[in-house]
Amino acid sequence: MSVDLELTPKTKRAAGAPCCEPVVYPDVDRAHATRMAEVAKALGDPIRLQIVDVLRKHAGKVCVYELIPLFDVSQSTLSHHLKKLRDAGIVDSERRGLWAYYYVLPGAIDELTAWLG
């Protein structure tokens, strides 16, 4: 069985002209995408993901020294990860004397979760 193909000559498009029209446009605007990327980047480290998991499951605020035995990293490394999560707006902390207590901010990952769902 043979198929007849119709070939058309190649034409040159004008400089700056698009090659084709987009098939799909993004539903997420640039600012929203930037925010979700910051959250996703902060959660991109396995330890940070586990920290958020522990804080999310805990009823209340967790002292940083309660977190140290859960991870095979130094206190300074754990503090670095907590700072990255704070900078991304995922967790926050409250000082009580010498200790810092961490918690997940309500709604912090809802945007990303809703978009991924």
C-alpha cells in the first residue's frame, strides 16, 4: 500500500516572526510561579522535606534541640536548613529564652500542593 505525500517548498519567514502559535498558555502568572519555585526549591533537599514533615505532624511548636536527634547532621547544619525554610516562608520560629521553637506556617505549601494536585 503506498501513500501519496504532498510536499510543499520550504519558505523563509521574516526576521523576528514566530515560527508557530503556542498550543497552550501557562495558567500560572510569573509572580505566582516565582513564589511556587522558591517553595519547591526549599523543599528540594531531603532533610528539609523531612523537617517540614516532622513539624507538620507535631501539634504545636518544636524546639530545635528536639529535631537534632532525628537527623544525622550537626546542629549548625540543621539551623542552616531551618533558615532556608524560614527564608522561603514555609516555617517560622518563636524564641523562648535561649531556645527557638519552629512550626510550619499555615497555608505555606497550599499553593504548591493545589497546583500539583
